[in-house]
Amino acid sequence: MKINKFFLIGLILPFGFCYSNMAVSQVGIGTTTPNSSAILDITNNAKGLLIPRMTEAQRLAIFQPSKSLLVYQTDGVEGFYFNAGTPVLPDWVSVVTSAAPVGTVTSIETGIGLTGGPIATTGTISAQNASAIWNASQLQGTGVSSTTPLNGQVLQYNGTNWIPATSSSIYVLNSSNYLTTTPGDNKIINVQGTITLSATYNNIDDNNLFVSGGVFDGGGTQKINLGQNCVFSGVTFNNIEIDGNINNQFIACKFNNVTELPFECSLTGCVISNSTFTTVSKIGYVNNCELSNSTIPRIDRISNSKISTCTLGSTSFRIGNVVGNRIFGNSNIYSNGTFTGNHCDDARVLVGVSLTAINISGNNFDASSITTNLIEIDVNSGSRCGINVSNNNFLGNSSAPVSEYIKLTGSYTGSYFTSKVSNNTVTRGPKLLTISTSGQTYIIVNDNLLLSTGGLGVSSGGFVTIRNNDVF
């Protein structure tokens, strides 16, 4: 196909203001000598560059925007935005035009953190969108007042300068200032290093705090008082008593030689070791934690945790839900609710009759060194109760030091007690069951499978029905 050369000249002439140096792949608009560092050099003393304008919805609807793509948003927080992420995972960032200094915080431990995004002409710095940290010396000459801030001190912008904040939401605590710092409610607190208490500590006895990092050491005799609705993340507590109101949360914290925790607190991803709690401490919920060599007499629920050489619950305060734990090291678990999905290696379950349905099912019990029963049910009560012990696996050894796997004992004074022991699998070891109760106890033992054991072993007491059990 032939193309008319005059047509091509006519097509190119309107763009005569563009000059291209193909040798260096540079383009100049309004100049014949584009800057050597620029692939595109636009020169004009009367007009500017107009970037595509669109609403926030239109910006967010761009399909797989290229990294560094730039647009101007016309609604919401108006201004330039560029994609700091990837085409698949866009991260639109505002290009700040405010005169106020801008930054973000990664840690409030080593310097002064500045928020990301536009900062209002007044207000306190907050911590979010972490990526940068400035210390006091770096801020000199950037609008900081003549009052030199300390490293770690939060600044506040007063419309002209950054000045040390007189009231802030972020505080840093260390061994030098913890006695003189009183944050108050609704604050963020970062603990640096180890704070060794010399007396009862009340300076963070506030509500709605977020406290992270560091160590509180009570020396074995001191107490720290807390408010309520606080969150502690990554904090270590040594040799201390912790007192507080309800709804405090501890996440990824460590407790060593601790004697008390706030009432109705919750623990997630924590480590508790060598601690003996008083009955004042009622822990609401323990999940995904590690507990070793500790005694905790009051827990409502514990799940998905590793429990070694511990006594959890007590005869006065039995645990309502024990689910999905790894329990070993001659641990004792006092229960009166749901005990399911646990792996118990040399661990005992001590059940007390109460006004509730008790379910012990779907567990694995491995007895190698315990010399008494694995499940003991105490019927000394007048409360009506139903107990189900079913679908568990029991494994012993040839020496069978354990006397029996399950024992029902005590004197029942009420009229409504029923228990069912069914569908359990028992391999090696002693007899399955000993019943030595008195009173109106009704017990059914059925459909259990026993191999190389001492047999069913049912003794006497109550009203017992035995049927469809297989003993090999």
C-alpha cells in the first residue's frame, strides 16, 4: 500500500513544536535542548501541565494501575494521588501540599513520629501508616520551636511550629520517667527497657490504654494497678502482682512469677511460667497460650493452648470450657463443663457435679506415669447433673501404674444424677471404670471397646446398667 508523502507531511507539521533526539531517547516540548537528565522536558512560561482529573470512585476503579501512576482527585480529600503499590495491589498515597511537615511512624521508641497523609494545621501527632522516624536533631530547621524536644517526645503543631506537646495521646515510659508520667485515659503507651518497681505503681491506672513493649518487674513484692478496657501487647511482667478492673486484654505478653491478674481479663498468644495465682484472679479466656509450672485456680475458658505441669481450676472454681489443648507433665484440670478435643499425656481431669451438663468427649488420654485415675468424677452434691464420657481414646502401658481410667466417687444427696460412659476405646492398661458412689446415681456403661485391659471393672454404688461392651 502506498501512502501519500504530502499526507504524512501534513500529519506531522501540527506537532512541529515537539523535538525528539532519538539518539538519547529524549523529548522536548517547547525546547530544542531537553535537559540531559530528563526523558521528557516541557518548557513553557505561560501554561502548566494538566494531570488527569477524576473523582475518588473513578480513581479506585482504575484497572491494575501502574506503580507511580499519578492522578488528581477532585472530591473528598482533593489533591494529587499516586500508586505506591503494585498493579495487582494498589496503594494510593496522597501527595501532600500542606506546609506542615509530614511523615509516618514506625516506632515511638527512638524518636519523634509524624503521621502519614495531610496533617491539620493544629492537633496532636498520632501513630499510623508506619514508614519513617525522625529524631529531634533532624527536625531542627523544619519549623521546630526554640524549645529543643527530647528524643522520644511527641510534638504538636501549633500552626507555625512543632512544639513539645503538653497533652498527647502517645507516651513513652522508661526507668527514668515512669514515676513522673501520668498519661490518663485513652492513651498509647510504649514501654522502653525494664522498669523495676520500688512501690505499688498507679500511674497507668487508667482506662482504654494501649500499652506495648518493655518489661515491668515488681521485684517479687510490688503491684501494678490497671484500669479497665486496656490492651497490652508484647509486654513482659516479672515477679509482680497485676490488679485491675474488667475487660483488660493481654496479647503476646509474658508472665513470670506473677501472683495475680486483673479480674475477667483475656489472654491470647501469651506465655505464663512459674506463676501461682490467687483466687482473686478470675481469667475470662485463655487462647493459644503456653502455660508451664503454674497454678491458676480460676479460669472460665481455655483453648488451643500448651499446658505443662500446671494445676488449672480448683474444687471451688472449675473451668467451664477446655477445648483443643495439649496437656501433659502431670497436669491437673478441674472441669465442670465441656472438655473436648484435648490431647492429654499424663494429665488428669477432675470433675465436680454442678447445675450443668458435663461433656468429656473426643479426647486422647495417654497414661504412662500417673498412678491414679485419669478422669475422676466427684458426685458429692445435691445438684442435678448429667455427665457424658464418650468417644475418648485411652492408652496405657503394660505396667499400668494408673489404677483405673475413670472413677465415680462420693455421696450424692439429690434426686437427678445421670451419667453415661460410652463408645470409648481403651488399649492396654487397667480397668476402664470404678464406681463407688452412694445415693440416687444412674449410670449407663455401653458400647465401649477394651483391648488388653483390666476389663470394665465396674464396682458398686448407684444404679448401673451395662450393655454391649466388647472386651478382648
